[in-house]
Amino acid sequence: MESKLLIIAVIILGVIAVTRLMKVYDLSSKLGNKNEAEISERHNRLNANLLLLFCASLFIGFLWLIVHFGWSGRGPAASAHGHGLDVLYNVNFAIVLFVFFLTHIFLFYFAFKYVRKPGVKAYYFTHSNKLEVIWTAVPAVVLFIIIIFGLRSWNTITDDAAPEAIRLELFSKQFDWTARYSGTDNRLGKFDYKLTTDNNELALLTTNTIDSAIQNMDYGINGIHDLEAKLNNPELVVSAKERSDMMTTLDRKGRLIRLLHQMKGRHDSKNDAYAWDDIIQKDTLYLCKGTPYELSFRSKDVIHSAYFPEFRVQMNTVPGFPTRFKFTPDITTKEYQDANKDSDFNFALLCNKICGGSHYKMKMAVVVLSPVEYKAWMKTKSLATFKDKYFAKAE
């Protein structure tokens, strides 16, 4: 406490001292009949020289940061498409650096060269069509080239995945990720948000999940029967607003249950198998080196952003609007650790959107295994399918 008071006292005294010094400077200027707007030639030359010194310090510090922390600080790519994106990024960065150094060299050099000189009047330059065309056309051509290469890269990594690619879904909600592997048939089961229940967080579509959702809508806590009983109970005293809210909820659930019954009437039970063998995985996402993946993304609540820094993958996950991305890991976690001499390193799936109060902890560990290791891991999940984990008694 005493140290804090001492710091505050020092700050206050420092402000007072600076204020008094400024007052002394004003008084000395008045005594010398000196206009405060007048700058001496000596001060002009000093400022010009200081600008050159500042320019040199800026460039030296910038170059030191690049040498010390790396060209971009993002580390080597760990996916097949990531290397091409790094080339495109490096080209962009090189262009930006070239323009940065060029413009700042001219900026500080001109400030030094054209410092005010006694008897020399500044040349008033109004306009030049030639210069306008040059500094409009050159950036336009450079941007056109960058955009063409960028679109080509984007189309390559977002077009249809190969038939042999593993289908994998990432489900996001505040504040965690859930992975769903497509199982032995390599086909993800369908889903519908109306089927979301405690034992079907991902809202997967099967005969059993439809029945479970109907049962929950009818007889669950605050279900239709529960709400009707409360509204028809003469002994239950509720306010007009509470009764109105209950009526609104009952109306919504009535519409939903009608949609569920329609869904059940249209559903083909043969499609259940696509969802039953899906593997639900939390905490850690396991991938196989050299295997192409097609990632599908969903969100339960708000917009999130699936971000794999080392794989150069980022895709928004939008409620009600599934998105997708494809990539191929080309190095295992162990190989990446050895190459970078960092035994503590791990790949990670992060959320790159500020999605709420606990956004900072919304992440999932990612481990890339060799084909042999991945095959062995998949064998351990043979009894961890959606059917085994959530509907073990389903037939």
C-alpha cells in the first residue's frame, strides 16, 4: 500500500514539475520578445537530423523483430495446401514491406532534404494527372494479380473433396467443440435442430431420435402436457405475463411437435445406419497424416470460427448454415515437435470469433498420427459410436 502511495505521489509531483517548467518557458519567451510560433534555424536542422535518426532506428528495430521472431511468426505449415498459402502470404508480405520501406525512406529523407532554409520559398505543387494515373494503376495491377492467385487457392481448397476423403464434422457451441467422424460407411448421418435433446446434442436424425424428441416435447419438463396442466390448474396462481408466456411457449411447442410428426412420417429408417456408426469425439481431435479430410461445420448458438493455425484452415461456423473445408495433414504431431525442437507443442482447434464471455477457453487439442497409429486408435472407437454411446438399446 505504501509503495502505491509513493508511486502516485511521484506521478503527481512529476506533473507539477512539468507544468512549472512549461510556465518558465513561456515567461522566458515573453521576456525575450520571442514569438512562440517562431522556430529557429538551429531547431529546424536539429529536428531534420533527428528524423533521419528516427528512420534508421525504426528500420533497425523492425528488421530485428523479423530476425528474432521469424518472417511472420506463424511457424511452418502442417497441411498440403498450407505451403501454397504460405507462398501467397509471403508474396503479399514482401510487397507490403517493399512499399513500407520505400515510402518511409522518401518520407523522412524529404523531411531532411527540404528543411526550411532562409530566403527559400517552398514550391506549391497542385496536381499531376501523370502521377495520379501511376499511383492508381500500379496498386490496381498488383491487387489484380494477388486476387487472381488468391481466388485460385481458395477454389482449390473449397471445391468438392475426393471420394476417398474422410468426412468429419465439427460442431460448435458456447464454449466447446465436438467432432463427429463418419464411421465405417464414410457417410455422416443427417441432422435436424428440432431433434436436439439431452441424449442427442448433435440433433442426429434416426427413428429413435425422432421418437425421443416427440416424447420429450410431449412429456418432458415444461413439455406440452406439463404446460397444459399448469394452465388448466385453478389452484395455480400466476401473473398475466407468466400466463401469456406459457401460452406462447405452448403454441411454439405445438407447432414443433406437428413438424416432428411430419418428419417421422417422411423418414426412411434405412437411413438410420448412416448416423448410428458415427463416432462422437470430445476433448481431442485425432487426424491421420496424408489422409484427405472434408470438414463440415455447424454451430448451435452463435457464430464461431474454426481456426487451425498450423493447418492454415479457418472457416466460420454459422447457426442454420453449414459450412465446409477440405485439407490434408502432411506431418504428424511428433514429427512437427522434432522439426521445431519443441516437445511440448500440440496442434489446436481454436475459436477465432469473440463468441461470449468464455471465448478464450474454447479450444480443442488436435493430434496427427501416422497411418498405423491412426488405424489402431480407430479400433479403440469401434464401440464408441453414436448408437453405442447414446442409444445402446436402440434396434
